[in-house]
Amino acid sequence: MIEKGRISASQLGKILYMAIIPTSLLTTPAITFKYAKQDLWLSPIWAISGFITVFIVLRIYRMYPSENIIQIMERIGRRIPGKIISGIYLLFILYVNGVIVREYSEFVVSSFLHTTPIVVISGLMVLVCAMAVRGGLEIVGRFAELFLPIFITLFLFNIIPIIADLQWSNLFPIFGEGIRPSIEGAFVLQTWFSEMIIASFFLPFVADHHNAKKTLSRSLLAIMVTLSVSNLATLLLLGELTGNYSYPFLILARYINISNFINHLESLYMIIWVLGAFVKICVFYYVTVLVAAQWMKLSNYQPIVYPLGLLLLLFSQWVAPNTQVLTEAIAGPVTLAMITMFVIIPALLLCIVWIVNRLHN
Amino acid sequence: MNYRRKISFILLALMSCSLLLTGCWDQVEVNDLAVVTMTGLDLTDENQLELSVNIARTSSQQPQENSDSSSGQLTGKSVILSTTGNTLAEAVSKLQQQLSRQLFWGHNEIIIFGEKLAKEGIAEHLEFLLRHPETRERANMFISIGSAKEVLSLAPQIEHYVADDLLEMAKLQTGLNITLKELMQMMISKSQAAVIPCLIIETKQDHQQSYPFIHGSAILKKGKLAGLVDSSTTRGIMWARNELDRGTVTISPENSEGYISFQLLSSSTEVIPYIHGDLWRITLRIHTLDDIIENTTDLDLSVSKHIEELEMELEDDIKRRINKALTVAQEQMNADIFQFADAFYRKYPNIWKQNKDRWSDIFTKLDVVVEADAKISRPGGTGKSILKPNQE
């Protein structure tokens, strides 16, 4: 086997949480508000694609405990078509990671380091992630485990001091225009929930596999709750203004003022953002490297980490010419593509596997 | 030995990291910054926007007393500069040309609009402030009677900067305390009306001793100044908007001479909308807790019967104040500064949607019921007045 490291099921749960939450925390309130208005905090509850993805991953895992979905695609698709499909997946994951790197750098540049070239910020992040990924699966898992408590502490540190400033009346009317707006708002969120598919790439290396089901559903639930809380806090503070800011959650940190000397805390959010983005990029980077190595049937993935890092950096520059295009892409085409690649095709795969197995029996 | 070497290597690596933390492109040195503590926006006679800023002197050199430089004037520890432009961004870039340091907006805690500018509309100038990544959402907003520049040029009263003086005044909440975020929320709310505290200048013979303070408030409709209201009406507005935190209320009881003053301990206002057919009604339910701080009447305040009467009188006084504010808002300005529109939307989203175009008509005829519930908790340090032994 290409990867010799092993992680525990609880580490997998932490990896998933840290791989999904950071970027969604930043942008979802603004995008969801566009459709859901004051119901935006209910949108994360419609995590349909999350449930479907977790179901698919677990079903496939039960049938092939030592392979990830792309290996199974190659197995089902035979030689040539299988290679083509898995090649497409390889590029798509690389593209998604490019989007993530770009999101990370766009935020840093637009809110903090205005004159620093974006390549430098992306480049440094990719370099650090490359070092972590070269260390292997266990390193990535430990980073997630190490940073999660810091992440959650800072997240609460961002929300609790602001409670006094929240206006609960912003919450109403709940379901003022029926249930539809909150479901429409949930559409974009499916991008993040469909990312649960990465569990499939880590499950074969989980030592205590009987805990897999528990840990997956727990982290999905934790993600839903976190998003709901962050959307709620943003709504209660900003009300109708939520949709006007590019990064509403950042405003929370900026608005904190405890007895006039604990204020100007946006650097607090910056820590959350850099830590979170680091783990998120690492996880996707690792998946890319793993898939690429398996695709090329290498015996070791370490030699291709840096070359793929260079490609990742290029992709992050290629995905969009400016922030507006990036945001529009995330709210539209990227969401559709991710639902197709991470939910619909794996669902079809599950059906095919199921039929093939039936025929064999 | 090997272990030690490893540790010292790691420490060295960590320490060298701190050298990189300053950044390369975005490195900012405090002595390269011109920290803006206060901004004033005015409209000149040529219809140009005049931007005035109060910049804190961060250099070690102390200014000479009363010296005037050509570009601006010195007051204590700050420098006042002003430029004009068509837009705020243009004025800012012109201002930058006059400065040896880079403007920094992160500590701009006070934004003042001149009365004349407010009449023309402030909405478009807020755009720059919201888009700029450095400005604070918590900055306090004011409208000055007269020009904003004048307020900036005054010397501080107690604190180091005028901005600190104003900030502390706003925090005491004897007048309104409106931040940039709250102003924006009011302006984009369903009622599109906002209220901002006003600044007036207490003029003294010596210019150095004049100081600004918060007095009354200004009502904005769709971002334009609709009118000014005095301090006591502002108090009514604050009761209705649930923004009153502290303050002193003085009443003169009906059946005795003299005055009784109360100190407000806490107060909360509930806004309850109600629609039945064509009847639109708002009930304002006010709960307040007060202490007695002065009594010059013949009433013996250690008697609980008197306290009950006083509670009634206090309630009447609150109602009077709120009704005064309501009259101004409904009849004179037709501006829904209490955000009643949003209250209706929150409870009756569908009915609101059908009637949102008629809101200004509905608002003028809106039936507002004020229910006050005042509690006097304790009579203060003395029961019977020491100076008036004949109290009953």
C-alpha cells in the first residue's frame, strides 16, 4: 500500500471538520443571505448532500474497506475508461484545491495585506502545506487534531464577546416567506457539505474502522451546528447589512469591544482563518497527491508533492481573474460541478457496484 | 549534547521567524502613520465636499503652544487638516498629498457630518467608509450644528483628544449613541429613517476653552436631514427606541409644590405591533426602575402611599415625553425613526408586503399606545427630608 500511516476515527472526524468549516465560515453568511434573508441560519440544516455523501461513502467502505471511490471507479470502469474518469477526478480535486487556495489569499489580500502580491501569499501557504503533506497522512491528521481546539476556542472567542451587541429582533420573521428561501439559501452550502466525500480517501487508513460511521455523522452534525451558529451570530449583529459585506463574519471580530480596551480584534479572525485554511488546503492537497500517485501507480507519493504544489499554485491563479468572478463561480458553476462530481456520480457508482455485486451472486 | 543542539537550533529558527513577521510589502511602522482620530465632512459654498481630519501627533516632538502652521492648525496633541474634493475618496487622496505620513483610518472613532452636508444627503459618503477595509463599524456618528470642521478644531476638555471626549460622552448615553453600523442599519431598514445625535459647541470667549457636546438629535429621511429635535424630545425618542440607559428625570407632583428628581436605574421598551383590518397599532410597553435623588416637595417619601402616587406621575411624565417625540416624528417629519415598519414586518410579513408602498401614509395615522410601568425602588439616603420637618 502506498500510505503506511494510520489515523484514528476521531482524527478523521477532526480532519473533516477542519477541511470543511474554515472557508464556509467566511463566505456563507453573505451568499446565503442573498436567498434566505433572515432565515439564513436555518439553511445549514438542509445539509442534504452531506447526508447523501456520508451514506455513499459508508456503503462503499463496507463493500471495499481498503479502497477509495476513485480506485473503485477504476476497478469498475476497467482499464481505459476507468483511467479517464479517475484522471478527470484528479484534475477536479486539484481545481477545487486551487479555488480554496485562491479564496484564502483573496481574503488575506483584500482585508489585511493590500499591497502584497497574491502569488506570494498563495505560494507561502502552498509551500508550508507541501511540507506537511510530505510528512504523510499521520502528520495531516495530527495537525487537524492539534488545531481543532485552538480553532474552536478562537471561534467562541469571536462570538461570546459580541453577544451583548446582538439584536434578537433581527431573527424575525422566521419562515416569513415560507420554507423556500431557506432551502434556496442552502443550495450554495451543498458545495461544502459535498466535500464530505474526502472521507472516502481517508477511511482505508483508519485503524478503528468500526467507529467510522459514528465519527462521520458526528462531524457532519458539528459542521451543521457551527455554520448555523456563525450565520445566526452574523445575522443578529448585522441584520439587513449581512448581504452587503463580502466577509460578514470578519465584521463580528471587528465589532468586539470589551470595556473599551479589548477591541480591534480582527487579527483574532486572521488566526482562525490561517489555521483553518492551512488544514483545509493540506487535506485537499493530500487527497490530490494520493489520487495522482495511485493514478500513475507510483510506489511512493513523496516525490510528486512539490511538483503538484507548483501546479496547485498555478491553478489558484488560473481559477478566476478577480474576486467577483471567484465569488460568482462559487455561488454557481462550482457548486453545480461539485454536486455532480461529489454527490451524483458517486451515487451512480454506488448503484453500479450494487448491481454488479448482485449479478455476481 | 545532541539533544541540546537540536533545541537551540529550533529556538533559533523560531526566533528568526519573528524577523519575517513584519512583512515585506505591507510592513507598517508606527512612525510612518498618520492616525486619524476624528473625521469631519462638510459641504463648501461651491458644493464641494470638504474633508477635515484630526490626526494624532504620534511623534515625540511636542508642539509649540498656539503655533499655527500653513497647512493646518495645532490644538494640543493633534493636527487638523482639511481638503476638498468631489467625492470622499478624492478628498482623501488630496489629503494624502499634503501629508508626510500614510493616513491610517483604523482608529477613526468619530465621524461628524456638517449640517449643510446632511441636508444634501450623507448616503453616498458612507459608501467609502463602508468599503474601506480600515474604517471601524463601531465609529460614532454625529451631525454638527454648523460646520464639522469647527468641532474638530476645538481643544479637548478633559481627555487628550476631542475624539476621546466625544466618545466618552456618547458612551455615557445621556444622548443617543449611534455607530456607523447602526446608522447603516437604520438607513437600509424598511422605514428608511434614521436618527443621529447632534453636536453643538459651548462657546467661550477664549476659543481654546470652547468645547463640543451632544445636544438633541437630527432626523434623517432617505439619508437626508429632515429636521432637528431638541434634547427633551430626543429623550422621548430614546425611550421609544429602547436606548435609554441612564439619566435624571425631574417631575413636579400635582398636589404639592417643588420638584422630585429620579435617577434612572434601568429601562426597557417592548414594541408590540398589532394589525386588525385597517387598524395598525403599536403598543410601547416600558418598564423602568428608578431611585429618588432629590426632593424639594412637602411629601414624606418614607411613606409608601406617596411612592405609589409618584410612580403614577413618573409614568405620566414618560408618556408625555414619548408622545412629544411621536408627534414630532409622525406629524412634523413623517419619519419612522422608531423602526416601527420593521416591527410590523417581523410580525406580519405578508400584510406588510402588500402595504409597504403605503407605509408613510400608515405611519402618520398610526395608533401608538404607550404603556409605562415605573417602579421606584428606594428613596435614597434620607427618608424624610432633613430640611423640611413638616413633611407629611
